[in-house]
Amino acid sequence: MSIFLNFAMTKDGRVAAWSGFWGKLDIRRPEPANRLAYRLTNRPTVACVALSPDGKLLAFVRETGEASMLDLAPDYPRVTPERTFRVGTTKWPPYVEFTPDGTRLVTYVETEAAVWNVETLKQEAAWKTGELGGTMAALSSDGKILATAEGSYVRFWTLADGKPLGVVQMPGASSRAMRFSPDGRRLAVGTGNYEQLYPSVIHLIDAERFQLVKTFAGHKGAVTGVAFSPDGRTLLSVSIDRSARVWDVPE
């Protein structure tokens, strides 16, 4: 039985990828219609994956802080030494995501956010996000705003220059899952403790006024994933308590 740690899918749902322990990558795509089980040498844990908007590139970060770009060629995925770069070492899973236009890659490791050129894999910008170890990040759908979480603090930044926009302190456990609403007006933050089953909540933040709007309670364990419906009116959350819940998002 395979255990996966992270998941990515293109907006059209045509390409999906999973990552996990022992260097395992699982990729599914319709053209050609197949499933690719890819295993990295030395079998490191693959902590985070991201797909380019067109589904032709897969970026992933190992637990060691080394990142790579995987070319999803029609015949078979290829990894070349030139497409490997280092983003840093962290005790928390690193964050990686493509910008909506597919030209930049955003990473968040420990206390540093960075922007990379997809073609050259050269770092174009980087800034410190605080003093605590970061636990999660999220990029707005227009690619202009980055939210980072450190413990119970969520900070907002402009991606273009790393300018701080606002900060929200939330009650309770550390952030474990984050997602912007499609219009960028709301940010959902799932909290919890991975080691034990403590009641966990989802905080809904106004991403324009940087205020806590609502808290959803019901999960008995850490919230590991959150996602908005396309119209932004519904929120889905999943937890290590093996439950999924659907919430109504207030206007």
C-alpha cells in the first residue's frame, strides 16, 4: 500500500501527481493515457509537488531541501542535473507552487520565501518572513499575493517585491493547510497537531482587511487540506481523523 504526502493537479484536471516516501512520484495524464510510477535515486522523501498550469512540468522538493524540475515528456518523465536546485533545509514540509502564467516558481522554506525563473532556475527574489519556522504557504489565484504561516501567525506579501501587506494572529494550534478563495478575498487556514488527535479548526480570513472572519469547528484531528468550490461559496476540509467536511462560506 502506497502512502502519499502531497498532491497536485492542473485546473482542468487532466494531469495529477502524488508524492511520498522512498522517492516515489505517481503521475497520471490522459495523453498518452497512462499512469507513471517514478522513483528517484537514493529514495528521498518527496515532501511537496507542483504542476505547471499546462501540465508539462512537475516541480518537487525533497525533505533534504533539494528541488528538481521533472519534464513530463510524452514518452517518459526525465530529470537532468541542470534542472536541480537547492531551496534550503527545513523540519517542516517545504512549499512549492507555479505562478498562474507558469513562468515563475514560488518556494517557502523555514523563514524564507523565494521566486525562481522556471527556464533558468535562477532565484529572482527572496525575503525573510519572520523568525519562527514556517509551516505552510499559499499563492493567490492571480499570483500577486503570497500568504505564509509561522505557528499561529499568517502573513501576507506581494509576490513581486516581498512587500509586507498585513498579518493575522489566530488562536489555537499551528497552521497545517492553506488555500485562497478563487477571487482572492478569503484565505482558509486549517490547524492542528499531527502527533495527537486534538480538536482542530479552520479559520476563515478576510485577505483584504487581514481580519479573522469565522472559525469552523468539528474535526477531531489536524486539518491536512482545504479547498474552495469554484464559486467560493463552499469550503471542503479533510483531516487526519479520516473525515471530510463541507462548510458554507459567509458573504
